Amino acid sequence: MNYRHAFHAGNHGDCLKHALLVWLLAAMQRKPGPLFVLDTHAGIGQYDLAATPATRTGEAQRGILRLLRDPPAPLAAYVALVNQLGLYPGSPALIRALLRPQDRLAACELHPEDHATLRRHFARDPHVAVHHRSAWEALGALLPPTTGEKRALVLIDPPYEAEDEFDQLATALATANRRMKGAVLAAWYPIKHRAPLRALFATLQAAGIRDIVTAELHLRAPLDPTRLNGSGLLVVNPPYGFEQAAPPILEALLARLSNQEEGAGTALARIADE
Ligand SMILES: C[S@@+](CC[C@H](N)C(=O)[O-])C[C@H]1O[C@@H](n2cnc3c(N)ncnc32)[C@H](O)[C@@H]1O
């Protein structure tokens, strides 16, 4: 396990994922019933963007720091949370900040040090369970929730350092969808080149998963597979209004984060019908 999110926290991928995550949570909290949130690849929960890992890559400079200076309206809720939480909040910290008293978060992190850091972050928090276990195994074990919540949001955010991580993601989405049909599943993916994504979408369609939408931010055409040319969030069972709410969020990200390279743009696509 070489990947450490501290080098990438607050980059354009995080901005896309976290801005849409904040919208998804708010949409699911329109109903008062308790919500179970599973964060399968949680990281450490907060990141000091002034410390060496982040400054070494400069990714946050080209990401969240551009949004903090002048937040566009569709990103206001996300940026306000980042300001409120101080250090750059990872997904479990954003989720925790938005939980209502009736909601619960389970967060999995496999890296031993990062798991220990995350556990300390949520020590004695009765709303949060931190697991030192593999996401791929946890998805089967923790869905449906044993505590009886009828609604769930699952964030799947692998590091994509292993060759077969797109295959693992497809299997995980099929497993989660089978174990809890109505769960909202949100999976972040990198756009380096298109071939692995075409294969992923075809696998999900062949598996018969219904109601899938993708929201993508492209910083440039995906021609150089060694670069993170953009990223996307794939959502199974998107809450009502997602297809109307996502485009302004994507456009606001594009306006602040793109350097107007060839092929920059946004895309919302339906991969499988309801
Ligand atoms: C992209 S980072 C997560 C960032 C986090 N979701 C956020 O938005 O702040 C991926 C994390 O997954 C962890 N990880 C890698 N493989 C894992 C696995 N099989 N199960 C659980 N965590 C894993 C890595 O250690 C890393 O912290």
C-alpha cells in the first residue's frame, strides 16, 4: 500500500467528489428517516495543506485553494464546510459534519497508520465506527446495516494503484447493489484515458445494475494516460434532482479549476436507465 492521500488532498478530484458528496447527503436528508453512510476508503479525515506532502505536489494549490478564494454559488455549501472544519476535511470528516442525530457513519481504512490516525480522529464519537478492514470485504459485511437503517449512502473511493482496481470496483458495486437494492452508491474514478472506463460501464450494464449516472470534470482531453486528466463520480440510484443539480456544480468546478486546455469540459451521462 503505497498510496497516501495526504499528497493529493484538496486536488481537483477531491473537489469534484466532495462537492457532489455534500449535495448527495443533503438530498438524502430531505427525508427524516435515519441514514447509514459507509465510507469504504476513508483516508485520515483531515489534511494540513501547508505541510510537506501537500506542498510537495502543489495539487491543492490548483484545487481547493482556488475555490476558497472566490467560491461560486453552486459550491457554496461545500466550501463553507471546508472553511468551517479548518484543516482540509477528507470524506469522513465532511460526512460526520453533516450527520443528523439519527444518522450513522462507518468508515473503513486499510493502511495501518492511516487507520490509527482516523481512529484517533473519531475517538469516542458514538455516531462513527472506524474499521481496519478491506473495503471490498466490508461492502459485503456491512450492507445492509445491522442497525436497521432503511437508507444508505456508500462512498467508494479506491486509490487505483492496483491493476485490477476497476474490476474490483465493478464487483463491489454489483455486490452492494444486490445486498441493498435501494442504496445510493457513489464511486469516484480517475480519468487518465477512456478505455478502462468504457470497460467498467459495459461490465455494470452487463451485470444488470439499473439507474446509473456519471458526472465528470475534464481538465484536458484524456490523451496522456500518465496524467490525471479529469475524474468522475458514478452514482447508482441517484437521489431525485441529481441530474439537474450536478451540471451547475461541474460547470463551477470547471470555471475555477481548468486552465482551458484542449478538451476541457464537463459531462453528465446516464449509463443505465431506471
Ligand atoms: C483516495 S484515498 C481516500 C480519500 C478519502 N475518501 C477522502 O475523500 O478524503 C484512498 C484510501 O484508501 C485506502 N485503501 C487502499 N486500499 C484499501 C482497501 N482495500 N480497503 C480500505 N482502504 C483502502 C488508502 O490507504 C487510502 O487512504
